[in-house]
Amino acid sequence: MSVQTKEADLAGPGIGDYGELEQVLPDDYAPLLDPKETMRGLYAAKRLIEDRLCQELNLTQVQVPLIIDRTSGVNDYLDRDGSRTPVSFHIANDFELHPIDAEIVQAATKWKRMALRQFGMRAGEGLLTDMRAVRKDYFLDHDHSAYVDQWDWERTIRPEDRTLDYLQATVRSIWKVLKEAEALLLERYPVLGEAHPPLPDQLEFIHAEDILAAYPDLPRKQRETALLQEHPAVFIYGIGWPLADGLPHELRAADYDDWSTETRSADGRPMHGLNGDILVWNPVTRRRHELMSGGIRVTKESLVRQLELSGQLDFLELPYHRAIMRDEIPLSIGAGIGQSRTMMLLLRKAHLGEVSVSVWPRVLERMCAERNIHVLE
């Protein structure tokens, strides 16, 4: 496998080509729930997940912005290469006397960390948001939409909590909640369990370096797909630092997750990264399916290190980054859990558009309709 092929797999999500997508969409799909029952099940699971996340992680639900000031530096750029930019617009206000240049959020990752201080969250306390965003630069396929909904959460931690053990314990708590939501839906709609097996009780935790060692000739998405054939639910950690082949498992933004801090594997090998993703095998689409991305956040030391590696040291002049450098906002751990992604999986759907309303190109609507996949409008 060429380096160019691997590099092409590092950043943009989704398949990226409708000809290829047409080959992979299931052609034997039959929805198990009609649209009305789908919405009933969706909101029952949503209420459970929000309540149980608050209980398991000691979170309080709070309001979250859809629009932010462009100069704040708190918008999420999702990656390191600058390829995914936010929707921006100008608010003239009082005939341009006090205008605002604004952006639609792409995720609330940075805002959440600053909000911990605003809401007075002490160590071990955190916040949960019902976040809505727009990501205009996504390729729109069966599990990527320009409209994004997430449970974006963040929790204040102590310096001694910045460990892999703490990260893994937190991820296990989240998995427990997702399994409870699945159990609720399987009890309410037995047909969901008759068609496909339930999620595994436990996640497998695997460092990106070990996945590369197992599949050295495959690009990232193919490595993940191969891994999920053996372990249908995994947490891949250490995403962002260059691996043994000189490339990261995936490009990650430099200013929120800590992907550069050195850690140790269980057998003592030096590795890097305190972040990761929950991935599962989706039996309906027969593809990899990402549910969550996040981790322990940067310190001022790792922020500078990562901005230097990404060539973005100028970010240190932005308010969010200055707040980290001045120790004005707390250390934290956090993540974004895809709401529609989760519901698509738990309700055994073939397309995000069956559980959320967005815009889709006509070419995608056509190929979905031909396969009995009917998106909401």
C-alpha cells in the first residue's frame, strides 16, 4: 500500500464518491420500525441516555451555543489541515455601529471546556449538552450529514486523573449507558433483536499503534474494518501522534484532545495519546460505525507542543488558547457522542436520514429510494 493512499485516508470522513457508495449501500434492506415508531423509540432512548450519562459521569445538562463570535477561537476545526471550515455570516446589528462576525459551531469541544468555569464545575463535576451543529464540508453519505447532533459532554479533572486508566474507566461508563439504551429498545421492540445480534457487553481497548502493527499494509479505514471483524466494538486510543509508519492513525485538531503526551502500553512500550474513538460494526450497513470521539484535553504544555507540530502557533493569540496558557480554565476530559449515529445503530437503520432531518443530494436520495431506504424530509 502506497504512502499516498494512506495519506488520503487521514482526514476527510465518509466514503467520498457516490459511485463507490452505490456499491456498498445494502440492497436487501427492510426497515424494522415505521417512521412514527422510530421517533417514539428514538426519544425514549434519548431520554434514558441523557439521564444516565448525567448519573454515571456526574454531569449537569446545560444550554449550548449554535452561534459564536468568530474572534473567540472556540469553534471546532475538526482536524489539523484546515479543510473543514465553519459557516460564517455577518450580523450588521444597529446599522453596522456594533456588528458581529459570527460562525455556526461545528462542535462544542472548546466551548465546553470554558463553560466548566462559567458553571462552576469542580473536579469530578461536568456538563452535558444537546448540541446541534453544521459541518458544510462533509461528504454526504449514509452516515455523514451536514447537520450534526451530539451529546457533547465535558468534566473537570485533577492533574492525577490524566491517565489511560482514567480515560478507559470513563469510556466504560459511557458504553454501559449505551448498552442500557439498547436493552430498553430491544425490550420495547423485540424485532430489533431478532434481526441482528446485540452489541457486545464489553469494549476492546486497542492502541492505534497495535492496529497498525496488525495490519501494516492497510490504510486507516480498512485497518478499522479488519479489526471490527474480530472485535465488533472497540475503543481505539492514541489518535493523532505519528505511528511507526510516520503517519497518524487520523489527523486530529491540535488544540483540544491530548494526542501527544507519552504513555505506556500494558507491556511497557512507549506510546502517545490520551484520546480515542468508539467504533462498532454496524450489521445493517456492514461497515465501520463511529459513535464517539474525545479524550483527556490538552494542558498548556501539550497545547504548545501540538500547535507547533501542526504549524498553528498563531492560535495562541486567541482567547480560548490564552485561557489555557494562563490556567484560567480547568483540566478536563470530554467527548462528543453522535446522537443520530447512535440511534441509527440502535434502531437498525441504514441511513442517518431515517432518524434525523437534513439535506441530501438528489443522487443519494435516488439510490436510497431504490434500496427501500426512505429518508425524512
